[in-house]
Amino acid sequence: MSDQVRVIGKGLQPDFRYQSILVTKFINNLMSCGKKSTATTEFYNAMDISSKKIKDHSPIEVFEAAIENVKPLVEVKSKRVGGATYQVPVDVPRKRQQALAIRWLLASARSKKGQKIRNALANEFIDAYNKQGAAITVRTNIHKMAEANKAFAHFS
């Protein structure tokens, strides 16, 4: 695992192929109705597809870089002051950064109707690795909103 990617996860076992806790967390979020073996298979298939499309990097490097690129640095929280509600920009803790990145990648992959989840995930990993795609758009919108409301930062 690279030095810049720090993974948060207490009590999780690393996955068997990449020995990564981040992969385990992603698979657990991908899982629906308790079908972990199906989620694991779909994730590994997506990694195989992304490794075929990007040959110069290993699939785990692409995955970790995608997560790192999607992580938000700031977000806005609603704060009520007097009778008005302000959108106050706040820094995002590391644990929440990771959770949001995983959530946004999965949401953008699931929103692609008519594709198998393995193909959608692989495309989303590659897009996030290249700093494109729906998950990066969500991150950019959050950052723009925080930048627009930085005048209210003193309320935090």
C-alpha cells in the first residue's frame, strides 16, 4: 500500500488478493443483502477490467489513486445563527473523507443504468484516476459551494 493512502478501519481484515483494508471497506459498501461473495467477485472483475484498460499501472494503484482523487477536503454544514441558516464551510476529517469517496464512487457507478456493475465500477475507477467522471464532479461541486460560502467560515 502506498505511503500517501492511509486507511481507516478498525477490526477489518485485509482482502485476500491485494491485502488492503481499503478494498475490504469498499467491498463491504458494495455488498447488498449480505451477499459478500457476489460483491467481492464483482469488485475483482472491475479491477481486472480496469487493469486491462490501464496497462502502465497496477489495478490497486489505480483504485487507491481514484479514492484519493475523490476525497473532499472541505464541505458545508448548515448552521443556524439568529433567524438565518448559513452554509458554513468546514474541514472534513480523514475518516469521513474516505467514507464520502467510497459512497460517491459507488453512487456514480450504480447510476449508470444498462451496464453491469463491474463495467460501471471499472469505468468509474478509471475516470476518477484521470480526475474526471461523476464522482469528481460531486467533489468539485462541494468544493465550489464551500468556496462560495467561505465568508461564513467564522460561524464554525
